[in-house]
Amino acid sequence: MYRALKYIGPVGLGATSPQLFRAENDCGEVKVCVVKLSSNRLGSKVLVNELLAAHFGDWLKLCFPPGGLIDISPKVLAGSRRLTAAAVVPGWHFGCEYLQGVGYVNKYNLHQAVNKDQMAGVMLFDHLFHNPDRTENRKNLLIRKERDGYKLYAIDNSHLFRRGKWTTGMLEELADTITVNHRRSYGVLLKYYLRPAQLFKYAAAVKNIEDAKFAQFMDSIPEEWLPDKAERQALLEFLVSRCDKACWVAEQLSRLIPNIHRGTDIY
């Protein structure tokens, strides 16, 4: 969790109009966070989606920037004319740590990344929860030069469940389906860099997620973000159902890996 200290300004990109805040995390460290406000034009369900990704990123050690709930106090809001004019409400919003010095991933720099294996987990996550936006929006996959080499970071999980603003009916329709995404960087990763064993390693980790962790996630969703109890129950049932299908999803993705890279380690 984070506590907002000071408003910095708008990011300037994104359908959810993200904002920058200086914030303090649970360890007392001060970070700059990209914040999606509960009053964003897509609605609070996109914050639920982001929170889901933050939990999975932590459970599976994915290359998502650290993120979680951020509390914005009336005092911080009062210090900004922009936020006051926008009638932003105090309370819980979603924030993730801002990454400085990044570039967008393309076919010319993807090979430099030292953590391409983590993308097997990101791709599995995106296909489990129907996120096509990682390749439809080229700005959602970043690369940054760090001390131990260039690293990939996957950002912006607003558009899970295909469009972000899901309904119980949509979850029912999506529970048993998959649309394999092999566009742009995902196609390059499957063709040249990923192996079936990497996909199935993450699939096994997904299937081993304890029920208590799902309950922990559901309990962490602020009441005002998802007040409908039927929708909460539908989301929980969807998560459990989809995670049970992790190996099936990994198998669909592994079929796009060329035979020369498949070896005998598919399962």
C-alpha cells in the first residue's frame, strides 16, 4: 500500500488519465507513483483489474512494476487546483511505481532484454485474463537499461477481460475461451525466445496458488470499487476457474513455438 504525499501532475497518456504523485510505501520509502483515480472515465473496475495484476505480479514474480492501493487524503487533494476542480474524492485509488529512463519495446531492442523468460508468465497472465492490450498498445511493454542489463517491464492492466468494464455475463462468456495473441512482440517472443517449459513452469505456479490468496485479493478490493456482491462472487469464481485452465492456456501458446525450439519438455 501507498500513502500519497504530494500531487505532481498528469502523465499525459492513457485512457484512464493517470496522474503522478509522490508517495510513501509500507516500508517508509518515498516513490513516484502513476495513479489511476477511482473517478477515471472507464470506471472503478479498471482499478480492480490493476489490483488483480499487482497481486499476480507479486505471486508469480512477473515484470510488472510494484503497485497496489494508494490512499489520497483530503489534505493532498486540497493542495491541487486541478484535482479539486476535477472533484477527485479522497480515499483509495490505484498506484504503481513510476519507471524512469524507459523506452518502448520493438523488434530492434527486444533481443537485448535479459529477462525475456519472465514474459512467458506475462503472456500466460494476459491469456488467462483476456488482455489484448499488451500488443494493441505498443506503449504497454517497456525496456530499461539497468545495472545487470536491459530489462522488460509490462505495464497497464486496465483492459483485462477484453475491455476493462466487465460484467458477470462477460465473465461467463470468457470463462472457457481463449484468443491467442501472437502480434508484434508476442509473436517475436514465441518464434525466437520462449520455450514450452517456461510457459508450463508459470502454469504450474498458477495452479499452485492457494485459495487463501484469492480470498486475500478479494478482501483487498475496496467496497466502493466493487459494491455489488454478485459481481464479487462472479469474479472470484472466474479467477478460480481460469487458473485451473492454466496448463491448457500454456499448451495453446506453446503450439506457436517452432518445432526446433520445442524439444521434449512441453510437459
